[in-house]
Amino acid sequence: MKSASLFLLLAVCGCAFGIPSSLNENDSFDSTLKTDWRVFNRFVQKYNKMYDDVEEMKMRFDEFRVNYKKIVEHNMMPHQNFTLRVNEFADMTQEEFRLYMTGFRDHSVRLPSETNGCSSFVSTKSVNLPNSVDWRDHQAVTPIKNQGQCGSCWSFSATGSMEGAWAIKSGNLVSLSEQQLVDCSGSFGNQGCNGGLMDYAFEYAMENGMCTESEEPYEGRDDNCKQCTPSVTVKGCVDVTANNQEELKEAVSRQPVSVAIEADTTTFQFYNSGVLTSESCGTNLDHGVLAVGYGTENGNDYWLVKNSWGNSWGDNGYVKILRTDSKSDPGICGIAMSASYPTV
């Protein structure tokens, strides 16, 4: 990367933190490097990226080139069921992405004997399930939110399922406070921006109720627990049988369901559209999201999943993940391994 280093130093010389809008058309520079720099320049402008100095800019450009190459190579492969694209995370290392943008912690600081616990899912096999469900069409899903660089995904997954359950029961969709869970559920085993578990969030809500987001807005950081007036009560929670996608389908037909996935892979980080079918999205669970429906697209059955990385990620904040009817399959990204929902 010696040429890249020289090019960057020339390009930013005399500019404190800015990136030039045009390139020096010197033929001694590699054409691929020039192209990547132009794409990087557009990326920086689009997402208002700011770097401390030339060295950080060089590091971010190098990381961007690695990620951009993966995205282009994937999209050029024939017969793909999904596409990738550059998004705001394209200059992050995988380690940074895992640290800041996930947060599901399957192994908590509390012992199972210390928890109230959720009940086991009970199937109603006599019920014929619809071919497709989208809880957005029933005013049971709030707009896409953004956890920022805080490992609080578990709180967004939990509030999403509580919002859905409450809306279905009461006919009133209210946005609930993730910050309340981040700041106040530590004694239940959660660790704020350092991760947590949706079931522990449900248990906290069972004892304390949930306040609205307008009363306690999201800060994207750990803070002191504040007093607020609960607007939503939670009676209990239910765990869907692990690796049973048939049961998960039945659960999602009833209400939005919190699920855990592995999200620290290139295919998920840069997902754009289509049905995510890649086995490279593994089963080391690290991210809490919300299953808000299911359906079929181009012959592929899918789960419709709401993420908490803002509207600029994925398909306007959503992802479709391949679905089967297996009773013993963790699913793509491990989506069937740890699913649960609240009762209100």
C-alpha cells in the first residue's frame, strides 16, 4: 500500500481534515486506486465522516477499500438472491463493527436460578397460519430506530416486541424507551451499552413497567437510572423452542418476536436488498433484532426483520432472511436459536 500512502498524503496536504473533490490525474497512480478514492470521497461526503488526521484517514481508506472490494465481488457473482452496498459502516474494521453495532450477550452475569424466567412456547397446531404476515400493515411496528455506537441492540429488540404486543392488545402503538432499559435493568443482568439479553429486559418490564420514548429519549450511552411514569405493563414472556422455525412462524403470526442473530459478517454488515441466503452469516449470536413478519419472494421463503441501525442500512432499515419450516435448524444467521416475546 506504499502508493496508497503517498497518494493520500499528496491528496490531503494542506487540508486540515477535508477530502479533495477531485483527483490529481497523474498516470503514475494506479487506476483502481483512483476509482476507489473517488468512491471513498463520495462516501465521506454522504455520511459526513470526519477524521482526526491524515493517519486516521489513510487507515479508514485502506479499510474502505477492503470492504468495497468484497461488496463489488459479491454483486458481480451470478444468481445471487441478495445484494450488498456501501453504507455508513464501510470504513470500520470488523472488530469495531462487532464492538459498537451489536450487543446481544447470550451468557449473562446472572445465573438462571436468579431469574424469574420466561415460560415455554405452547403451539396451537389446529390453527392454519397465513402464508404471509407483516405487522407493519397492522400498525404494530414503530419506525426504524438507530442504536448508534452503543451495544444496546437488545433493548431495541425488546422494546420492539413490547411495542407490538401492546399495540395488538390495546390498538395504541407507542414508542417505548430503550434508554430506560439501558440505564435501569442492570440488576436483571443487562450491561447497558456493553450488551444484554431481551429476556432480561422483559423481566425488568414485568416488575417496573415501560415508559415512553418521549418521556425518556435515547442517548446512545450509559447514564443514571431516572424515574419515569410507566405507560405500558408487561405480564410475562415466552421463549420459543430453540431451532424450531415452525414454532417461530406460529409465534410471529401472533405478534412481533425478538430474535438473536450473528450480524458481524460482511454479508449482514453491507446487506442491501433481497433474501439473505448466505451460510457465511453464522450462528455465533451477537445481535438482537425483531422479526415483524414472514413471506415469500422470488421463490424464497423469508423472515422480515427490523434492525436498529437506522434507515440508511439494508432495505430501509429491514432485512429479509431465508426461512424454512424445519424443527431442528438454527436458520440463516442463527435466527431461530433464541427467540422470545412478551405478553401484556
